[in-house]
Amino acid sequence: MQSDAGKRATLYLVPNLLGAVAPAEVLPTRTIEVARRLEHWVVETPKAARAFLKSLEVPRPIAELELAALAADGDPRAVQHALATLRNGHDVGMLSDAGCPGIADPGATLVAAAHAHQVRVVPLVGPSAILLALMASGMNGQQFCFHGYLPVKPAARDATLRALEQQSRAQRRTELFIETPYRNAALLQALAQSLAPGTRVCVAADLTLATETIDCRTAAAWRGDDGRRFERRPAIFLLQA
């Protein structure tokens, strides 16, 4: 998409940090440099976006930057506003609350609209909790599936875990999912009790942070572990039958 002046604007997909860590420890120089110069943003949550931009020490006052929130349902007004900004020749950055935009957040709606309007889309390098967990798990990285959040009610959750285990066994793939941090211990107990003893289970918590832990065992080896050390810590859960 080009403005009347002929400048081709770009939608940059900017990865956010996964927690309180110095940006230079996890983000390449190019990602930081692009993010520091952008004045127009579409973000998952403005508060989280402001914290990220403050950590980058952007040269302009953050109050002068445009931060448009993209609702979970892909609010068409936010999408149209971003497209109008791009049409006028201004680059736009898209930012999740954590990790890579467009992955497990509503950002894909804007990216699809950008492609439909022939906007240049550039993904920048940064941390993805899903990929980092998969890399560190020793599980199958050729065949895998991310399921987001599992059901909250115990009976439905346990049935889903057994179904995922069957799919993993049948397709020889890794299954990944997440949980609200204060329910991490309950999910870990369900994994230990619901799955076959030999099914492998990995918990990757606080990825990229100083408190990072990656613990991989069989379901049987997790039995008796109350999992309270994972409470209130962002985590990715993986299983492979």
C-alpha cells in the first residue's frame, strides 16, 4: 500500500518480552531499532505496550505515540484505522502483550487485512514461548500442535488431556497448551494422573527470565509432585505419548 507521495508503508510485527528482562538480552538490534522509531501501533493491551516501549527507551514521549487496542474479536474499526494509517504512508507496529504478535492473540486479523490490501508485512525476530518450549523439550519438533487453553472444569479438562494423548500417539506429534498461571499446579496434577505412565510431560516456565525452569519427565515421574513452584509463573505445557 502506497500513499500519494509514493512511500510504501510497512506493517511490522514486533515481538514483546516474555517478562521483566533487559530488551537487549532477548531482542536483536534490528528489532529494537525498528520499534524505537515507530510512532503508530496496534497493540493487544495499551498498558503492556507502554511498559515495553518504556523499556526500549524510545526517543519520543510515549504519550505522543499512537497506541490503538485491537480487541480479541479483531475489532474492524481498529483494523480499518491501521489500514488508513498505512495508506497515508506511515509504518505501523503490531505488538502482543508477550511474545510474537499473531501467535495466540488477535493480531492475525490485522495481518490478514494487510495482505488483502497489498501492504508489506515484516515479521521481526524475538522470543516465542511456544517455540522456545518446544526447542527445549526434546519432543517432536517436526509434528506439533498448539491448543491454547484447555477446559477449566476438571472432568472436561481430563477428558481433553486423554484425547490429546491419543492424538499424540496416533500422529506421533507433540501437543502444547497453556493455563492461567494460578491453575498451573492443578493442571500438572491432572497431567500426572490422567495420562499413561510413560507419556512424556514437560513444563517450561518463565522462559528467557532469570527464573527460567524447564522440567521434562514421564507422567509417572510427575506423580507426587504438587507443582506449587509453578504457581503464578507463565508456563507452556507439552506432552508426547
